Amino acid sequence: MNTRRRHIIIRLGIALGFLASFATAASAKRCLVQEDKANGGGGRAASPSAPRVWATRVPLPPAGSVVVENVQGDIAVEAWDRAEVEVAVVKTPTGPSANPDDVEVEVESQGRSLTLRTLYPKQSEDPVRVDYRLRVPRQVHLDRLQTVEGSITVRAVEGNVNAHTLNGNIEQRGVSGSVVARAMNGNILVALRALPGRKGAVQMDTVSGHLFLVLPSRADADLQLSTVSGRIDSNYPLTVSEVPGDNSRRARVGRGGVPVRLRTVRGNIRVTESEELL
């Protein structure tokens, strides 16, 4: 297989894998559909062009799971030491015909799981931007954070994190569970407080964007780094694959163990032990 054909297959594989991640899983029983309220004062309705803010708190055990399905807007998640999820949603019109009141936030709570989903009307000329800000139990598993147009940030979560965006950046800092971070157009930065257990893994994929990974000190991991058009920089000695047409680089860090895979088509890759060196 020549190099050009292999690169085309790599691009197609990343794109198909990313689009498949947006397939909706079988939904749980709907427990609650919550519509936010207008930011009006004194009982007066707010102008259709004004942003709407809605907030709630939902009980969730520390090892529970959270899913956020968004379309246009950011998702920001931060850990705290409470057995509940604090949700704040801001809906902002992006055009003259956009009405935030037409967009609903669906909430499904089932004891150990919480799903938040943005629901748009069937016909909408000007979209409404919906931004989520969550505070979650520190050990929670973020089973799926996804948006089409927007960035995703995660802070200090110890459970697994699965984040996907079509157009936007992904940033995860102080995390210590398994990581899946995928983007089509955007940069990805992951700064690990600790590596996941040996059954865990770290996967970072983008088609057009740079990848930055900060490993904890004294890490034990097996790195596989690949870019079609870009450079690879690392503090660790890298070996070149002996397979013809395979331009990936590999490295065993410490005693090895946790698989760490970074892949981009058009972008650079940087792996280090300190964010100051990024």
C-alpha cells in the first residue's frame, strides 16, 4: 500500500469513527423535561433577543455518570466534593429570528445517571447558542460530552471522560481516569494528574488540529503518536515504526503499561511532563 493511499485511509477512518460517536445510544426512560425561564423582572416577559439563564441541582452519587448532548455551544465541567450536580445553562440567540424560548433542555435523572440534552424546534432559521456549565462529584464518569459547534473543558474529574466535538477545542486538566477526546476541527489538550489504571487508556484524535499531552511524573505508559502533516515533539525517546508507510512514533515510558494513542492528520503533537514546556 503506497503512502498516499494509506494517508487517505487514515483520514477516512478518523472521520468515520468520529461521526459514529455521534450516534445516539438507546435513551433511558425520560424522567423530566425541564424548560428554562426567561430572565424577566417584575413578572414581565423578557425580550426574545435577550439571553435566558436556567439552573438546577440534581442528586448524583460520587461514582455516577453524566451525559451532555449539545449542538451549538460550549460544555464546561468542574469537579467538586458534593453528591450532586449543579447545572447552569445559558441560551443566547445568534440571529434576529432566534428565540431562546423555543429551545428546551431535557433532563433525565435515574439515580446513578444524569443526561442533559438540548432540544431544538424542527424549523429554526437562526440557531440559539446553548452553553452548559456543570459542577459534578469528583469521581463521576463523564460517559459522553458532545457538541457540534463548541468547545469542551473538564477540570479535576477523577472518573472516565469521553468528549467529542465537531468544531471546537477540547481541554482536560487535572484528570486521572481513562480519556477519550475527539475533534474534527480543533486542538486537544490533556493534562493528567495521574494515569488511569492498567485497564484504562488515553485516546486523543483530531483531523485538523494540534495535540498536547502532559503526563504525570514517573508515568508508566506506552505511547503511539501519529501525524500525517505535522511534527512530533516529545521529552521521551521515540522509535520509528518499521512498517512501510507507517509514520507513527512509539515510546515506552517507565515500565510501560497504559496505552496512550495520539493521532492527527493536519497538526503537531507535543508530549511532555510539564505544562510550562508546551
